[in-house]
Amino acid sequence: MRVVKTGAENEYPVEVWAELDRPAHVGRLLRGLIHNINGPLQNISMLLELMDRHQVKINAHLFAASGSLAEALRPLCDAQRGRIQRIIDQVRLFSEMLKDFMVLHEIEVNESEVEVNLILEKLRCIYRADLFCKHQVTVQMRPAAKVPLLRVRGRHLVPALEHLMENALLSMRTSPEKTLILSSEVTAHHVVIGIQDTGCGLPQNRRGEELFEPFVTAWPDEVREADKINQHFGLGLTLALGLLQPYGATVSLMPHESGGTVAKIFLPK
């Protein structure tokens, strides 16, 4: 296995750096893809709305007409309008998902204060693109009523949350119940973001703080076997903590009383 030297004593496999570098390339291409899709999608939506209005007029003329030809065309036109409506609904869903990606991207690139509840809601929406999450996981939202804006850069908070969500989803790969709960809470000094899962739980042979060290991973074999697409090098928690520590934030992991794990981010107000 090839290695990359990063210092006098540090040598890491090339595969590690390739895996870390991949999201940067994918993210840049995804931004371009969103930009290039948005224009044609808006045009398709407008054309479909125009087709639907014209189909309504055609149907009106047919129902006012008489004769065997009109009788034969009426069910065909009704079916055609039904198809147009279904396509409009699908395009609307696609457009809404695209908007969710665009909003989250704007949060990441802007330097303004962030809305925690908005970020959690957009993450819930875009994770519909993850097939495992979409088809097998129930995602619940438990936002606090009033959460103050935070002076945290979106490009740091969003990927930190994504790392924690990825861990939560991975932990539930082999669980009979798969529920992900995204929450926010306001205390006297902090805004607390919670990510709770019903997964495999924390390893008994590791202290919680050990899991935040780089290249420390303790996923059960059955969980690794259930997710053969991604490689897990034990860097997610390290990166999440490293991104948020400059803001005075802390990240904790704790077992939940009903099973699974709760990851919490404590962000100073």
C-alpha cells in the first residue's frame, strides 16, 4: 500500500487522503450541476404549466362538442391532463429538493450569522437524496421555538453536522428500528444541537473521548459489512470537533436510555 508522508513521523495511506479529498471535488461539481440544472428545470416547469392550461381549453371545447369523434377524444384528453399533472408534481418535488441544496450551499458560502433550525430542516430535506435514509429511516424534527442567530460560519457548522448525521445513519444500518431525531435546545449559555439515533450504540471497550481521536474507529463488523460503498477511517468526529472548537464549541457522545446514541453540539450564544 502506498503512503503519503506528512511529517517526520506521520505516514498515512494514499487511500485516506483520496477519501478526504473526494468530497471537495464532488462538492464543487455539485454546485456547478445545481446551477446548470436550475435554468432548464424552470423552463420545463413553465412549459408544463402552459401545456396544462392549453389542455384545459382543449377539454372544454371537446365537452361542448358532440359527435363520435368528440366522444372518443374526451377520455384521451382527460388521461393526457392527468399525465401532465403528475409530471408537474414530479418537477415540483425535484425543484424543491434543488432549492434545498441551493439554500444550504448559500449558508455555507456566506459569512453571516446562521439559523440552526433552518440548517437542520434543510439537512433533513436533502438527506432524502440518500436512498438508505429516504426508504428506511424515519427522520423527526424537534426544534426549539426560538433559537438566536449564531456567529458560526456555515462552512464549518454544516459539514460538522453532516459528519455526525453520517455516523448516526451508519449506526442504524443493521438496526430493526431506524429513527433519526434532529433537535435544538436553548440553555442559559448555549444553543444545543442534538442528533439522536436508534443504532448500534457506543462501543463498550472505548471511552467516548477516544472516538474523537484521528483514525480511531470501532464500528461493529456487521455495520461495516452493511455499508460496503464507503470507507470509514475514523475521521468524522475528529473533523466535526476540529471545525467547531475555534468557536468555543464542544461535541459530546452519550448513550441514550432507550438505545442508540445521542451526539450533541454545544455552541456558545
